[in-house]
Amino acid sequence: MRLRRFGRTGWQVGEIGYGMWGIGGGPGGWTGGDEDSGREALRLAVDQGCTFFDTAWIYGRGHSELLLGELRAEYPDGAIRIATKIPPLDRNWPTRPGARFTEVFPDAHVAKYLALSLKNLGVQRIDLMQYHVWDDSWAADDEWLAQAARMKERGLVEAVGISVNRWEPSNVLAALETGLVDSVQVIYNIFDQAPEDELFAACTRHDVAVIARVPFDEGTLTGTLTKDTRWPEGDWRNSYFVPANLAASVARADRLRPVVPEGMTMPQLALRFILQHPAVSTVIPGMRTPAHVRANLSVSDGVALPAELMDELRSHRWDRVPTEWSQ
């Protein structure tokens, strides 16, 4: 596993991390996971050099954090970096327009979920605590400024980050100016190239780490979806891949398919595209089986995509705006 510097924290982390939403299961999550296979996948990831694990309390209502806590206990001397997220009080993803910071992340709520995460993870200090939604109007809010600084000062977290709302990569630029943000987690993939416009340059300027999430566009860039794909009742993907989105997504994947190099899968191409950008500190694909781990981590070999292929991939950019189903 090749390592990259995680912004001004100075951490050296595996350039391919582990996204733990899918493995968490539970209400409003992803169905179809097998817990034994998931635990095997987590162990294999550590054994193959994966060092950055991203979870959130909402992933299984603490279950994903518990799994990560178990993993860390099995590898007490391993260089595992733990990142989790505080859920918004009102459970709105993204946050409601006009909502005030103190309505979404009041001090008592943040203290409660910080304590829950510490307990679930079995640690006394969390490497990276992230706000799970954000509105940049909060950047100048004295309550946020004090709260973020206080978490660090009390030694409960080492670094503070922001998980940017879907398709709003510029909705964090003011927060970066405060000097309190150590990392930004943003959707970045072959379709979602907008973070390159402003965000990546700002992160580089402020020495803020970039966590690239949703590398496979929620499954579109695995190349396995069809217009008839459906998931079990209660699976989050049913609410995201509404008919119009599913049809458009499958059509985009079909147009991409002919340019995937021989001997390479579409997911591997998707990961290589992301790793090509120097601003990216780590990318966090979801991995629920050992086969996923082996396939994804194999991409960390330092082999760059040819310039002409990168030019072709640029033409697959798909600019989208938040909707009632984009969450």
C-alpha cells in the first residue's frame, strides 16, 4: 500500500482507505451484507496495508463503529487511523436551507455523540471527528468556532473535519479559511469532477487533507447496474436510484464501458482516476467482502493512467445539483 500525507496532521495514511457505511447495515443503510465476511474483509484490509477507516455513528446506529472498535482491539499496535462523524440533530442530509448551526450541532448533542463514538470505538481519543453535514454560512458562527477548538483542546479528538454535502464541493470554502478544518470529505469520481474547480486548490493552499468518497458513484461505476436493478425493501439505494436517476446513471456507465482498458475493471479505473489527483489524501471505497478488498487495494501500485485516457475520462464529467432524492 502506498502512503500519502494527510494534510497538516502529518499522518501517513494508505492512499486507499476503507469506507464503512455499507458494512454497518441497519435502518436506512445498505442491505445484503454478511457480518462474518465483513469482519474478514476488515482484517484482510489491515493485513494488506490499509490504515485509514472511515465510519459514522449513523452507519448502523453505532454498529459500524463497534465493528471498527473490534478491529482496532485486534490490532492494538497497528497504524490504524479512525475517522467518524457526528450526525445532525435533525437527521437531515443535507442540512435544511437556513438552518442555524446551533439547531443542527448544539453543544449538548455533539458532546453526547462524541461520548457514544468514543465508547463504541473503544478509544480515549478519536483521530478524526467530522461534522456529517455542513453549511458554509456556519463558518463565522462563534458557537462552531468554539466547539471545534474545544474538542481538540480537551484531547478528545486529534483532528476535525467536514463531510461536504453531495454535489456541493464549494460549500466549505469559508470554513477552510478559519484554520480549524483539518480535512474535507467530498464526493469525487469520474462523473463528479467538480471538486477540481475550486476545492482541491483551496485544500492544497491550507494544507487540508482530502478524503474522496463515493468513488463508484454509489455503484454506478462498478458497471453492474441495469435499468431493472432493484434492492430489498429498506435499502437506501432504492431512494437514491429513483427511476430517472437509475436510467441516467446506467446510460453514463454504458458510455464509459468502451474506454475501460483491457485487463482492468471499471471499479479499478474509477479508483485510478481519483488517485491521479495529487490533492487526494485517501479514497474510501466501501468494501464488504475480502474479494472487494483484494480488487481495490491492488490499485495502489503507483501506475498512472495514460494522459490520453485521462483526457477521455474528463469528457465523462457529469455536473449535477442536489435534488429531493440526492440526500
